Amino acid sequence: PRLQQGRVKNDWKLELRPEYHFGSGDRTYDFFSRIYVPIVQDKVALELFWVAFESYDMDTDKRDLRNARTSDGKGVSIGDIHISTIIQLLRDHPSLPDVTLNISIKTASGEKLDDARYTDAPGYYFDFSAGKTLSLNQEGTQALRWHLMAGFYVWQIYDITQRQNDALSYGGGIDWFLGKWKLGASLAGY
């Protein structure tokens, strides 16, 4: 899940980045892409993101646990496309945090179902995000912004006894703004 930080932003954004995911028995490198488009200023935005390329290497234990049907657990693929609508529910209240609702779908456009990489069915998720900026000086050049997220995520899994899985999603973080610089840390999962 992506952290929206409780705020619909009014700037277009294009993001392209390499990523490395490490986990027990699964080393994955990918190239992530994202576009963020404000639709109604301060109210609604559209976001699309996609893993345009992925290279993976699962050990035999992880491959067997996931019921992957590949012989060696290695390969390359492209990912599912995620489409999100972010709606601002509360903004700039003197004492309450900013709040957004994120409504998202995950397409079934990814490859390598046999290798348990992506799915042949769509998924969906909803989450609420909240955040509040706290000024650290009179000039407004230093500030901290905390943010939290909670939601629900549903996706298809490759299991003959249970075809769907669902989970609570969560996240949180803090950003420090110093002039035009921003330093942040966050954690999210499901």
C-alpha cells in the first residue's frame, strides 16, 4: 500500500525508480513507475503505478511454498497496473488532521502466474490516511508532518482450496521539512 499522508497534492508527479526487495528465499529487483494527476484541486487525484520490469530469484523452499511451477524459481516479468482515486475528506482543520480516502484496483495485467509472481484476477483495496503538519519555527521553514494509514486489501492467490485472500493494511511515518529539503521515514504493509 502507498501512504497518501492524508493529503491530495496539487502537483503532477512522474516517478521512475529501481527497487530491490529482500526477503527470506526471494531476491527481487524491479523498475517501478508512477504517475500522479490532480483532477480537482485540493479534492481529488488519480494515481497509476506499475512495475514495468521485474527480475526474481526464489530458492526452492519459497518456490514450493508458493506452488510455483517453474523449474528453478528464476525469471523476469512485468507487473500489474494499480489505479487509485484519492479523495480529500478533511483538510486544513485547526485541530484535526487532514484525511483522505483511497479507492484502488489492481489489474490482472502482470505476467508469470505459473511462477507465483502476479495474478490472473484483479484485486482491490480501500484505506484512510491521516496526517498533520506541525510548524517548528515562526517563519514556517521547519516543520514535522506525521501520517498514518489503515485499510483493507483483497487479492487473488494461487491455492486450490482458497482463491482469495484479504488483510488489513497499515502504515505510518514522519517527514521533516527544512526549507526546500525533506527527510522522511515510513513503514507500510498488510
